[in-house]
Amino acid sequence: MAKSLFIAPTSLDSGLTSVCLGLLRALEREGVSVGFYKPFSQSVHRGEALHNEGKDSSVEFVRARSHLKTPEPIPLKDAQQQLNQGRADLLLENIVGEYHKVAKDFDVVIIEGLVPDRSEAYIARLNVEVARNLGSEVILVSTPRACSAQQMDEELDFSARLFAAPSDPDVIAVILNKVGEPEKSGMALDHQPGQSSPAIDYQKSCEVFRSKRFHLLGQIAWQPELLAPRVSDVARELEIQVLHEGQMQQRRVQHVSVCARTIRNMTDTLRPGTLLVTPGDRDDIVVTTAVAALNGVPLAGLMLTGGMIPDDRVIELCRRALGTGLPVLSSPNNTYETAHMLANFSATIPIDDPDRIEQAMESVATRIDTGWLQEHLKVARQSRLSPPAFRYRLSEQARAANKRIVLPEGNEPRTVQAAIICHQRKLARCVLIGNPHEIRSVASSQGADIPEDLEILDPQSVRERYIAPMVELRKHKGLTHDMAEAMLEDNVVLGTMMVALDEADGLVSGAIHTTANTVRPALQLIKTHDNAKVVSSVFFMLLPQQVLVYGDCAINPDPNAEELADIAIQSAESAEAFGIEPVIAMISYSTGESGTGVDVDKVREATRIALERRPDLLIDGPLQYDAAAIESVGRAKAPDSKVAGKATVFVFPDLNTGNTTYKAVQRSANVVSVGPMLQGLRKPVNDLSRGALVEDIVFTIALTAVQAQQVETSGLV
């Protein structure tokens, strides 16, 4: 029977949704089978109703970011009506029924409670009744603000006493959220900075934690960047006119600066992420803002107040600046009223802002004491690897590997951002190849700084020393000094030589180069390792409930039986390297002995060869996809197979089948796929999609680092 954790906030602005989803993410990473249930929907901010259009943010975020199909919550007004009509028992009966629909599929269920409201005294008791009827243990969520240790003790003691009746649930732990939050947060104006709260070690200072009355499950530091809304959110909530949309869906407001000063006195405010607020008739400030945008400063936007619009001649003068993506808004209110509205902007995260909720979930998940919680709940880990667990394991393995990964596209903006992130998270020691001045300029235009110890390699200063080694590597192909010199003008070739000469552990490219540009130098200079008969690829498919491996979906058009067996073994080793237990299905249009033909015979022979080479692996084929993936179908079509219905590694017979299947699954089921990751090379080189996001590049760098460690420990270098 599932165990449930009821998450109860102690105050209005505790960040309850972020904590609940972060706790969900933390347990998923540990392999715990965890579900989510929110009994009631509740809007406590004006911004929630506007941003979320009547939908419950917690439920929408869970559905969008995980495989969970949580029930629709009951609107709080409907619940209140039932209570007023004396139908509390029926209300709770419905709650229990909906909860059990979730609980039957999981070991643990996280239940999000109601936010307390002084005007609605019944809410606190409703939290207690729901927790009691669901047999939940309670975790309190509290925001310290400027509380002393004694005040924190009193608040937690009061909140816990609400659950203190003999038949009521136990409070087992506390999560402190927004620790260090200033007295005034939100989009504070530059001339009204918030006062930071005093730093207190609540673990040591609070009696409730020292006496072990409650376990301090997590302390989540206040992070102002999590409050940064998009410019489009500002326009939507404040209901103001958009004069120029620009990149208002992407740009975020980190600072608000009210400008009525001369140009020389406002230059310091022209920072990335700043929303400039100025009267619409201040042509000098409008033009200065345009100049900053043309110089590459990614301002959040420009808000003109008083309902005034600049003269057409001024607008024409600034038109090129609009082409940089600068959003321009127009407020009908005067500057003071507009500034006041911005200072009191809701911190609610809209349901259409997945990046912001992802950051909030991560900030919580990384600070939860999951070890204590698992021990308390006595929950066993699952054998399957969930997508959050895969990403977490990948990051941990990459940090442990500590590999030097070369990035030939060093001045490409996404690559620069990814390198900085990898450096900050210690996922790899990245080397950006390119002109140092250009790279720093690209970083600056993105509002970022290149860390001093992030390596930048100027190709002009090192290219010559790779000519002779390259000629030596390719002399059997007739490569001359002049030919090598010309080829090394390509930074991908230069980076590949660094890997070939063991000066770097791996390479990632492809954000602005084709697959051929990335792979060809690797095949020529690095070559395959001794045990590989072919270079192949795999995709890690982050399906809702587990991660699967698909190979080969990117490299080999029509492998023969021996090559297909090699792909199967390589794919199994890749799966194992990333924490996925390899159960290998050799896919065909026929299962077992039911079909004949050249194609199915190839798969049957490949299965025999793979088993002969690696009898320790669990391999079966030919299997149809449904027989390999779905347990009920597997039992019907291949009752004696140990793979059918349980496969984690799917090996496709040719590129046509593999590429079509992976794209169909990816697009139809909205599944994230990581890859392609190349297999069989002496040292790892990986290709990116030219539409890759920064996060995709970060994970590919991490994959490459782990691959490099795997190659090194296997002795195949």
C-alpha cells in the first residue's frame, strides 16, 4: 500500500507548489515510485487567475514535466459549498476515492495541501481532515523571512499543533523555503533594494530541530532569478499595450529601472535583463536604449509610461534596434503608478513558463535530504531508471569523470552558454576553440561572464603544431603538409586532432556543422577501437516512466548480420554505462520463428552472433516492437522469452526503421530524446542537432565525459 506525504504550508507565500514539485523530482531521481495528488485547486494571487486561465498550476506542471496523470482537483469554492451544505463526508469520500486512483500505481504519493488564509478559517482544518483520512504523514513548509530562531520555533509549534489530536497525522519533517529572502522581494526597483534577512543556522538554533522533534528535510535558499518573469508575463498581468513584441516571450525581467535622468547618469542601468521604465516623451532615453540594444546588450525591454508614444522620426531612428528583439510596451499610467505596479508584481509562475518551473523544481530537489526520507518511509528503489534519475546519474558520473571536452564551435552562443553551465556544475573541463575576444563578446552579449579558469584556445596560436602529427596519421592516404594545413583551418578537424593525440578526452560539435562535418574527421583521425567492427549510434529515449535505448538510428543505412550484432553489443554496453540494465530486443517485422525472408533472417543471424560473442547478455530476436515493449503482448507472442515485454535496449535492423521509429515516438508521445551518441570510436565524438537547445548541449557534453571514462576504464583506448 502506498505511503502518503501531506505537504502543508504555514503561510501564504511559502512557495508550496515549487516545494511539492521539487520533492517529487528528488524522490524520482532516487528511483522511488512516486505519484502526485492535489485535492483542491486554489488561487491565492491575482496573477494566478490571469496567468493560468483557471487551470491549476501544480497539476499542469506535473502533467507537463512528468509521466503522472494526476486527477483534476476540486475547485475550492465547490468544496466550500459542499461543506456549507453539510456534505463534508461526501466531499472527503470523493477525495479518498481520487487519491486511491493515484496510490494504486505508486509506493509514495505526495499530496499538496491548501495555503492558509486568515479570511477562510476552515482551510487549516480541511488540511487536517484530508491528511487524516488519507493516512498521511505531514511535512510542513515554512518561509523564515526575518524570523529569529525563537520565532521560527513558535511558528512551527503552532502549525504542528493543528495536527496534534490523537487521531490526527504526525508532523515528521519541515522544509524551510526562501531562506535569506529580503523583506521586500519580487521585481524590486533599483532605487529600492531589499534588505537581506540575517543568516541563521536554523538546524542548530531551533529547538524543534535540535530536540529532533522534527527533521529538517531541506533548506532552500532564496534565489531572485527564480522570480524573473518574461516581458510577456508583465504585459499580460498589467494588461498594457505591446508596441513591439520582439523577444518578449524569451526575455526575462531581472531588474526594473525608472529612468528620468540624463544619458551620462543612466548608463550604469543599461544591464542585461533590465526593464527600463520612462515617460513616453523622453526621446533621449528612448534613443539611448536603442543604442544599447544595437551594441548587443540584451535588455529585458522598454516600457513607455503616461500613454505617450515617441515621435515617428524618433521611432524611425530606432527601428534597427527593434530588429535585435527589444520589446517595447506602453503603459497608460504615469511613471510612479507603473513603477508601483511592477514592484508589486505577482511571483506566480505561469503554466506556460516551463523553464522557470524547471529551475524552481531543481533548486528544491537538490537540497532535499532524500536519504533520511527513504529510510523513514522504508521504500525500496525501483529497478527501472526514470528520466529524472537518468539525468541525475548522468550529471554525477560526469562530475566524477572530470574529463576535458573540446568544443570546436567556440563562438557559437548556445555552445558558450553550455560551456559556462558545465563549468559551473563541474560536469566537464570544457575547451572553447575560437578567438578569445569574440568568445568573451558573445558571452557578454548574453549577459554572462566567462570564468577565468574556463579554457579558451585560440586556433591561430596552436594550429601549426598539429600539421606534422596529422600528416603522420594520414600518410598512408597521401596527405601532404599543405593539405593538412588547409584541413586544420577547420576547427572541428583541429579539435579532433586534439582528441586523437590524447590532449582532450572527447569532442562535441554540430550546433552549426552537419553530421558529416563532425563525424568524418573522427573516422579519419580517431578511428574505431579494437573490439568495434563498426561505428554506430544510440538515442536515449526519456519515456514517461523509464529511459530506453534505441540503436542504430543515425549512422548505418543497412548493416549486415555481423555489424548488427556489434551494434547490439555496443548499445548494451552504452546502456549499462548510464545505469540502464540492458535487456536487448533485436527488432523485426516478425517475432520468433513466425516469419521468413532476407530481412528477418538477418536479424535472426545477428541475434545468434551477439549471443555467441556475449553469452552474458540478455538478448532475444527477432521480436516485433510491441512484443518487446509490452508485457501482455510479449507473453502472448513469445511466452518463453526473457526479453519480450521487458526490453530496455531496442536494436533496429536498418537506419530506415530506426530513424523513423525514434522520430515517431519522439514527436507522437512528446518524448525527450538525448543523442545521437556515437559508439565504437577509440575516443568519444558526439554530434548535435543544429536546432539543439543549450540544455541539449549540456547533456551531450556530460554524455561525452562519461563515455570517455568508460573507454578509459575498458582499456579500449
